[in-house]
Amino acid sequence: MIIDGKKISKDLVEKVKDEVSKIKKNGKSPGLSVILIGDYAPSQIYVKNKEKLAKEAGINSEVIRYPKEISEKEVLKKIDELNDNSEISGILVQLPLPSHINKEKIINAIKPSKDVDGFHPMNVGGLASGTTSIVPCTPLGCLFLIKSVEKNLEGKNAVILGRSNLNGKPMAQLLLKENCTVTILHSKTKDLKTECKRADILIAAVGVKEMVKGDWIKKDAIVIDVGINKDNGKIVGDVDFESSKNIAKAITPVPGGVGPMTIACLLKNTLECFKKSNS
Ligand code: GUN
């Protein structure tokens, strides 16, 4: 089975859209501000897609664009302004940032209640301690996809390939909350293939094209591919789709798997931030 991220994300966007239209009847609206610095091509595409889908869902969205030479101070000033603006429910600073801007400083400056990425230490801590918090969009999207195949994940061996703050670590927290037995693999792991082969649920988030081969996958595993890698003008994932698709019970394609879910979850997070600040 191929997991249709496009369809599942569309359903989620529709749900957000319905709620937003009800909110609008009361004269209010969730607002999303995206800060985009520099001209890194993939970020331009991601942000364009985020803006397009936010508009489709009826969320007021604005993209604030800065040249790559912008000072850290200017960006911090803008974040302060957005923190204090009651029309803005969510703030997202697109990563990566130019090297003269300190990523931690920027993330820490965003008001935790408006941090739609869930990257602020308050939200990271909230997720780790099991209290309610904003969950990063990509792992949240992955969980939706896994649950579209299987609702009860209790006792499953979940193996995550990659330990980034954006994906691997929050993914581990989410699956732990689902009562999975969670293993995180990384570049120093001794035998990646054997460890992957133990997975009932395998999440590949390393950014190495087609690294996971069919013979790394346990029969009937659920395989979620977070990778977006360029291969001769084509986009491919971290999993070798052709050799894996008949071994896995369910697998996400690239493109059309995790990608659309990330944006749908961003809209969901924006709506949640709005609801919390208006309750
Ligand atoms: N760059 C790549 N993915 C992301 C994301 O989920 N959030 C932000 N802010 N930047 C990114």
C-alpha cells in the first residue's frame, strides 16, 4: 500500500478550513507570519507553498522577505513586533538562516504561544515532559500518516533514522507517547541495516538519497520517508522506493508523502495557536 500524503493532507486542510470559516463568522481570523531571509531556492519554494495553502484554508498569511545581509537585530525587532500583534496567531522563521544570524537567538525570541514550528525550548520541553505543547509540523505529519495505516501503535518497535531537532528527536517523543518502543539511529550507529530491520515502523530522516534499501526493511513494516533529495533533477527520498514498496505493508512516496503533510500541520498548528489565545 502506498500512503497517499496528498489525499490525507487535503482532508486535514479541509478540516482546518471549516473551522476557520466558523471563526470568521464571528469576525475573527487566525493570522500567520512567515519570515524568509535570503534567496535559498528550496526555502523560496517551501514558503510559496505554505502561503498558497494558508490562503486556501482562509488563514491570513503574510511573508516578510529580507535580503540575506539583514542584521540579526532587525529580525529580532520584527519578531518582537509580531509577538505583540494580536492579529498574528503564528510566527515562522524559515530555516536555514544566513551564517551571521544566530538560529537559537531567533527561535528563542518567538513567543512560545505563537511558535507554530514548535522549535522554542518551552515547546520542546513541553513535548518531552508530556504536557500539551505545539508539536513540530513534520513529525506531527508523519504520525498522521502512520495512524492512517494503524490506529494502535502500542508495543510496536519504532526506529527513527536521524536525530535532528527538527525531525528525529520530536518524532521519538511522539512515538513514545503512543507507547512504541523507540530507537534512534544516527551516523555513529554500528549496524544500521540490522537495526532498521527490527522496525515495525521505520522513519527515515537523514537526508541521504535512497540510503535505506528493500533488504533493510522488515516484512510488513510501515515506512515513512522524510527525505527530500535531488537526483539528476528528480526528487527522491531517503528510502529506495522500488526495492522497498513490496516488502513494506505501507510506504510513503517522495514526493507526495510527508511533504504535503508538513504544510497541512503548519495550518493546524496556526489554528491551535489562535484557539488557545482566544479561549
Ligand atoms: N526549513 C525546513 N523545514 C522547516 C520547518 O519545518 N520549519 C522552518 N521554520 N524551517 C524549515
